[in-house]
Amino acid sequence: MTSPIGKPRKVIPIAPVTSAPTLKGEAVSSLYEAQKKIYPRSISGVFARWRWVMVILTQLVFYGLPWLEWGQRQMVLFDLGARRFYIFGLVLYPQDFIYLTALLIISALSLFLFTAVAGRLWCGFACPQTVYTEIFMWIEHKIEGDRSARLRLDSSSWKFEKIWKKTVKQSLWVIFSVWTGFTFVGYFIPIRELGVELLALQGGWQIFWVLFYGFATYGNAGFLREQVCKYMCPYARFQSAMFDKDTLIVTYDEVRGEPRGPRIKTVDYKAKGLGDCIDCTLCVQVCPVGIDIRDGLQYECIGCGLCVDACNNVMDKMNYPRGLIRFSTQNGVAKGWNQSQIFRRVMRPRVLIYSSVLVALCAAMLISLLSRTPLKVDVVRDRAALSRIVAGGKLENIYRLQIMNATEVLQRYRIKARGLDGLEVVSDPEIKIDGAQSRWVAVRLQIPYGSAKPGSHAVEFDIEAIDSDTRLVEKSVFLVPR
Ligand code: SF4
Ligand code: SF4
């Protein structure tokens, strides 16, 4: 059988059919088999350390950002109620959703590029599922001990030690989950106000969402864990389309390792026909998704590198060269390439295409953001009075302008109009709008009666900020009746 990633591997049934006895003693087939709990063993090494660096960095940003202020407001706030996103100095309105769309496309392309170059490093080091599972497992490890202690505890009867350890672990998990839910909701509701409301047990919806996201954190990181990666995450399924033989993956060097087998350190294992793998199964015991990398590349592998650390530690103890399991490429392993030969293949056509599109998109978004006018205007014609003759022999059209001040300070705007002889703004041409606010304004345009032919005439509204050089021109029409 060919794996989704292209390398032949063992056929492993996903859910073996099991039989269960009925009341009458007959056996019925069940298509469901309960997931076996995985007890990953702790390991130290380069990749284990990098995983923790990523946990700390990502969580410092996640938990810290909502508490930072920018002027009088939260630095990053997605205020859905007011339909405004505040990101550092930027205020984005619904009209700016093009930037969020561009951001999503850039994120997707970055993931494609990253996957083509470095496989599933995102999954193994930075994905929230991985990061939170790591934190939950750390709490579990601190309270219940390492793999063998946890196995012993789970198979023991419910005595005092088991009860207190499980109670403390679950309590810490719940507290951490609720705090995560609170922080997440704090990106959508000002976090300080949210905290005050929750402490006063006010705000039913706020409490609901905090508990909802807290429950999602607990469920995904405490209960489902690797099953999210294996069965729920779509990325694991379509990544094979982005892999090729020059993509960095975690590989087991079968030529060097096989035939595997136990031996004592001093024996000449090569004379006995053995490979470098001593079959200690440490690489399997540390694997957070419970696979054996020696079976070949599998879609379940999240590229966390813990089996690399485990095997390198074993190789050190045996005085064998490191790298029996290592980050390499399929071409690198098959052709025995060294690191520089592997890295030379990074700049291949698909990587260049992804990179060029990504750079072009980032540059376009940056230019657009830098040249963005902090003023938005929507012009709507007043449908109640299309055109009318008013005192003084003038013909009048009425419009409604929605003016949005996308800066964070009060602005004064002057409204002018042009496009017809004698066209003038007869309503108040000057208006004030507070920072990050919008206002509907009725604007009356008049021309001398008879100065324009009957029909529809293009006109332009020219809105300029009096205290800055911001200016915007919006088109509309002036109707002259027959
Ligand atoms: S096989 Fe290795 S790299 Fe893959 S998930 Fe398991 S421990 Fe991580
Ligand atoms: S850790 Fe290394 S030596 Fe031990 S079983 Fe795995 S591949 Fe073989």
C-alpha cells in the first residue's frame, strides 16, 4: 500500500472489527473500537526544547496582547458589536474586510510554502492544538509523573493517591481552560470590562462564550489530544498535495537501522548482521500521536521531532552516530545527501512560485495599507425627494452621506460638490466627527433652475479633512426633471 505521502508502508487497520457477546450468547460485530489512551514519555533534546520555546513565545503573545493598551483603548480588539477591528494603530471597518481576506490568503499561502519546505513543522511546534496539548501534558506530568507512573496510576484502584492526583490535575486543567476562554473572548470584548463583568457574575453571553471556549480548550487538549490531529484536522489530509521528495520530514534511516534487534553495548553487532536500531522502542514511547516512525512516513506524524531526540539520546549511549531518525528529505535519505545538498534543493520551482506570489501579495497589502485614506464616505440619494424646485428659483437634490472618521481623533470635514454650472452645497458644509466614529449627514445640492438639461448628470462630492491633508472624492448623480 502507498501512504498518502507516497512511501510504501505497512497496512494498519484503522478500526478492527471486534465481536461482543449478546444476551443469548451470540456474537455481533462492532465497527467501533475505543481509542487507546497514549502515555507519551518525557524526553529531553533539541526539539523538545524548541517545542517549549514555541509554547512560551506563542502563549506570551496570546495571553499578554489583550492587556496591552494603545492610547485610550485595547491594542488589539475585534469589536464585532461596533463592527470595528483595532489592530495597533489601525482601525478597520467592514469596508476594510478586503485586508482580512488578503491576510487569510497570505496565511494560507505561507502555510503552503512552509509545508513545501519544512513539512509539518507548523503542526509539531506552533499549532494551537500542539501547544495546548503540550501545556496540559506538562501539568499531567508534574502531578501524575512520567509515562510509567501514569500507566501505574491509571491501572490502580481508586485509592486516596489516585483521587487527589486526578482531582488536582482536573482542577488545574479546568482553571487553565477557563483562563484561556476568558483571554480568547477578551480579543472581542475589552478584557478589563469583561473581567469586571465576570467577577460580578454579569453578562450571560460573555459567561457563555468564556465557558464555551474554555470547554473547547479542555476537550481538545485534555481529552481528544492527538485524535484532533489524526481525525479532525483537514490540514493533515491535504498536506500530501504539498509534499514532494525534497520536503523536510522526520525519517527513519531504514538502510542503517535494519535489521533491528537488542544487543549489549560492547558486542560487534555488525558481525551479527544487525543494524543500528537496538529496538528499544523509545521513539514510539515519546511519540505524542502514538505511531512508530520506523514503519515509514505516516500522515499522523506531526513532525514534532521528539522521536529524533529520543533516538539521538540512545545513539549517544550506544556510541553510535546520531541521526538514525532525523529531519531529512526522501531524496536526501535515498541518495545519501549531506545537509548542504539537501538545503540546496530548497529553492525548487514550487517553492519559488509560492514565494513570488506571497511576496507580491504582502507587498500589495502593505502598499495599500500605507496609502489607505483614513476617511470613508458612502453616498446615498434621498429617495423620498428625488428632485424639487425650492425658493429662489433653484433646483435641489438631497443626499445622505455616511462619513466615517477612521482616525482615532476628532476630525472636521468640509463638503464640496462639483460637476454642474452653479452647483453649490446649501446645507452646512462643515461637520465634526469623533475619532473612530461615523455619522449620517443630509447634504442638499442646488443649481439655478434651467441651468442644466433634463436628465441625469454626474456630480462629485469632495470631502476634505480641514486639519489634515486627507481627502476623498465620491461620485453620484444630480437629477433634473423634464
Ligand atoms: S513520529 Fe516522531 S516526529 Fe512524528 S509525531 Fe511521532 S514523535 Fe513526532
Ligand atoms: S529510538 Fe532509535 S534505536 Fe530505539 S527503537 Fe527507535 S529507532 Fe531504534
